[in-house]
Amino acid sequence: MRLEFNQQLRMEQKLLQSPQMIQAMQILQLTTPELLDRIQEEIDENPFLEKEQAPEVDGPMLEGSRGDGIRKSQKDDENADAILSVPAPDRPSPQSLLSELRAADIEDNELALAKVILNDLDQKGFCTRPLGELATKEQVSLSDLQEALEDLRAISHPALGAVDLQEAFLLQLYALPERHLITEKLVKFHFEELLANRLPQISRELGVTMDDLRGALDVLRTLDSRPLEMPQDLDMGAILPDILIELQDDDTYSVELIRDGSPEVCLSKSAREALDRAKTDKRLHDFLLKKLERARWFLDAVNHRRETLLRIAQVLVERQRDFLDYGLEKLQPLKMQEVADIVQVHLSTVSRAIRGKSAQTPQGILPLKAFFSGSQGTQRGGSKSRISIQERVKGIVASEDKSAPLSDEEIVKILRQRDGVKVARRTIAKYRKALDIPPSTHRRAY
């Protein structure tokens, strides 16, 4: 065997990411709460960083990017009310129910059983298994478990812990001050036919008129389809968007970054003085120099996040002016790559920047990803966003004759004739499902 050494020249491209680039990308994709935590961590760990002493203001602080740094301004109190409003839940949580039971001097044994039941509920307040199975699994008495459930229902909702929607409706009907016999029979014996909207068949089998059946349905519509909202469905926190988009008196939109509690961070003067004093101690000086370098990298990354987010938001406002003026039906097709090309950044930068971010707009508080939508070609050579087509479908269904609802094929024809949009029937079916619109047979009113 013969050993040889050879030299070869080869050209190749590699993306080498510096520590600064990696940190900038990490900071860019942080949500506001994550950024607040990260800022506090850096301040705790790095003596070269400190919070600036900002003047006290009554409203939320806003940021606007300029060439010489960050501009701050104060908005009206009504903006603070809109942004910092915390909607109260309209239904009790499992924790509040347990607190009520404790206040009612319920015995510890029953309180423990109530907790077992609450832990078994799904997000809508239904039991995930029959009570007998739960009693067997937990090795407790079924009668004691039933008693604990009754106490929970007495302080919350009569259908709490139902195993399905049918039982939930029946429990609510039985709890009403007066009986509704037709509605009870409808739910108890004809629930599957009801879900399929077979009202004439139900009318014949129950031996009642359509008017009587419609009255029973009116009672049914007053009932809840979910007995309890679990914590993950409750909006318990303040809504703090990252961007404020407002229509000005001159009919233009302003775009501001909302500081929403994030402190202004700067280099510490005292730490810099300590660096000067440490020049005689090379080891200490090198250590402090690295801390200073890290502090500067961090400040650059935070400012880069703010500037990038503002530039992207400004492009979104320019491209989606009609959407801001008139709503979802006017949302234009827009891809992240288009925004990336305008802002002159990589596609992944746009994706990271909008992650978890939202904006306060004339159309409400919206995630930034809501400004993006795929397109569908029109017969006139233009294009419409998929979301705007979905809104159009919603409008068509809302205005249809309920005694003869439109089929998916008929909706396709309306879109083609009136809007010049050519879509397949299966696409309309997909849009319907996304909008929670039932098929025409289920939408028919008798």
C-alpha cells in the first residue's frame, strides 16, 4: 500500500454565524414577556447593564424608530384602556369552584372528591368518562362521587360533568323552572336526527307540528353547549400588543412600537469607571472587557429587534391599507417573502420577527401573521387572498334563503359570476369547515 499527500483547491459557500448574529436572532423572535425576562436576566448577570431612569407617565410608552435612536411619546388614556383592558371570565374556573366549596365548610373527603371530578373534566367542562368508571379508577364510592358532583353543579352549572352534549342539554332542561316536554323528547329520543337537521322526520315521529318543533328548538338555543371554561380557554392576562396602528386626521396610518413595560437599558457608568480602574490588573480588565462587549451586543440585539419589527409593521400597513379600512374581506394576498424583499432581510428574519407579536389596529388586536395570506387567482387576471374569499363565503351564507340554503356548488358559481374568483367545490367545503359553517342540509330552516 502506497501513502500519498495531495492538495486540492475547492470553492464552497458556508454560512458562518457569529455569536452576535446568533444572539440577535434569538432576541428577535422573543415575545414581549420573554423579552422582559431576558432583559432582567442580562441586567442581573452583567454589571455593565442597568435600567435607565425614565420619567413617570400615566399612559403606555410608545416607541418610534428614527436615525438617532428611539423616540418615546405618550398617547391618550383611551389607548391605554384599549390595550391594558383585562376581560373578566364570565364563568367560574375549577380553582374558584374549589374555593367556594371550602367557604361552604364542605368536608375534606367531599372536597377531595370534587377535585377528582374537576381534574377529569375536559376543556369544555365535560367528564372524560362515565362517573362509574371514574369511581372505579379512583377506588372511591360512586354515591359519594355523585354527591360531590351535585354540590359542584349547585354552585356552578347544572350540566357540569356531563359525559356528552346530549346529557348536558338534558341536565339543563331538567333544571329549568318549568318543563318543556317536546324539547326533552327531542333531545332524549331524536338527538342524532336533530344533528342531521331532519326536522320533518322528527315532527312526524313526535306527532307535533313544525311550529311546535320550532318552539322546542328556541328553548334549546337558550342552553349552553359547554358547562365550564377551563383555564387555558380563559383570557386572564392583560392584552399587550407590540405595535399600535392608528388612523390619523390626515387619513394616514401611524405605526408605533409599544414598550409595554420593557425598561430602557443602557451601559452602566459605574461599571465603565471600574473598567478604567482595572487597567493595572490584566486578568480583571479582560474579564470586565468581555462583560462590556456582551453588554454592547445585547443592546444592539434589542435595538435591532425594535427596528426590524417597526420596519416590517410599516410595510404591512402599506400593503394592507384596505384591510385596515374595511376588514378581512379586503385582505390582500401577501407572502412573507414579499415583505422580506421590501425590508431587505431574509425570509427567516420576517418569520422570527412576527412570532408571537400582535398589533392594536382599527380592526381590533390582531396577530401580525393575520396580515399574511395566500392568494387565489381571479378570472380578471388579478388575485384575492384566501382569507378574503373565506369572508366572502361567510357573507354569502349569511344572506342566503334559510329555507333553501346554497350548496357548495352554488357558492362556487356565485364567486365565479360576481367576484370573478374561480375555486373548486372541495375548496369551498374546506373553507366552510374552517369557518364552522355546516353543510346546506344542516343549515336548512323549516
